[in-house]
Amino acid sequence: MLSIQPLTQAQIEQYRTEGYVHLGPVMGGDTLEALREQGQHFREVKLARDPALSNQTIFASQVCHYSEPVRRYCTTGPHLPLVGQLIGPDVALWFNQFVTKNPDADTGRSEFPWHQDNGYVAIDPPTNVTVWIALDDVDERNGCVWVMPRSHERGLLDHRRKSEDNWHLTVPVEGDGVPAVMKAGEAVAFTGLTLHRSKLNHTDRPRRAFFIEYAPAAARYRRGDEPWRPVTDNSNTWIVSGTAPIPENL
Ligand SMILES: O=C(O)CCC(=O)C(=O)O
């Protein structure tokens, strides 16, 4: 059984000033195995539909709807008290995704360029947190995630498509950032405004990861120029601790 210690004041301070913090081990034993199996299940389904994905990055999003082990982890996992320390007691599960970076050094398809998560969907206030969990040991060779310290201080940046035939959004960034080197089951947490990326997988094995985004339960979200809506006004959202404001039409 994993025993997770609360974040220290120094870790919380690091998150506030640098925009990220290593949480250490947040998933182990049977749970890690179950999440790997679930990831495999989604990959198999997607590969059967599109075999060309075998040397690209495979994403499976909002998987809580389709997997009890994944939903249980996202809504009751042992990392949640740490999330509460970072964003407060009223917490909404907002997004969850498996990301498997297949070996691709020859094709270069799986670079995930610099971006802020809020560059895809904005959250207000932007105090949402992403918990990126390694399902394999990750380092610079197999495409770990890299974060740019203090980049959250720059606010929400103007993201553009990487190229016309690529859906990734990105912003120009100077510098390399810091690689989040981790053992399987460990996590790094970063803010919705923290610039991060991942590079190629130069090994001969897939790099498996799962990440979860949590937002303050009273936050709003906006896609592009659409109107702002409460994060609770979305079928993917679940309150995982505390309460959310009650809508007028309830
Ligand atoms: O797991 C990765 O390689 C990066 C994924 C990522 O940053 C994202 O989906 O926002």
C-alpha cells in the first residue's frame, strides 16, 4: 500500500514560484498494473481502427467514462489530498488522458511542442493543476515531459497551430526547460499556465503515461471565443472533493 506524505511547505512554495512540483510516487502495485492494462485496452481499440498509429503517439481522452479502475483512481486516488493542498478543498476532475509515445525516432511524429494546457481550453481562475503520472520509467531518451520553470508567470499565451497539418498548438519558447525524470508511478504536478512539452521517444519501447487535470470547482472554462461556462457545466466534470456552486436552474 502506497503511503503518501502531505506536500511540505517548501514543495508548495516551489509549485507557486516555479509552476511545478514533483509529487513522488502516487500510484503503485495493483493500481499501476490496472492503469497500464486499461491504457493497453484503449490503445488496442484505437490501433484496430487506425494501424498507422503504431509509430505515433496514441491519445485516449476522458477515459473515466469507459473505465471503472481509471475513474476510481481519478476520483479517489491517494494523490487527491496533494491536489487539495495545491488548489484548495473544492476540486473538480476536469480532464484525463492516456498518452503513449511510441518509438518514433525515425519519423519524428510524436514531438508534443511547448504549450500551456490552458492554451487548449482556458480556465478562469487559472489555478487548475495537471498531475502527469509516469506509467513507465521516463527520462530524456524515451520522451519524458519537460517543464519551463516560472513560465506560468507569463499568463495565458497566444497559441497557434504548429503547422496546417498538425493539430498541436504551440507558442515560441526560448530555452530547454527541465526534464521531469521519474520512475513508474511517480508524478509531476504543474499549473494550467506552465509551459511544457515532450520530445521524441528514441528507445524501442512505448513510453506510457496518464495525466489528470483538476480545476477549482467554482472555475469557468472557455474554448476559443465561446462564452465562459462553469466547469461543472460539462459532462466530463466530477466534483472529487468539497462542493461546487449550485446553478440557478437546479
Ligand atoms: O505526455 C506527453 O508526452 C505530453 C502530453 C501533454 O503535454 C498534453 O497532452 O497536454
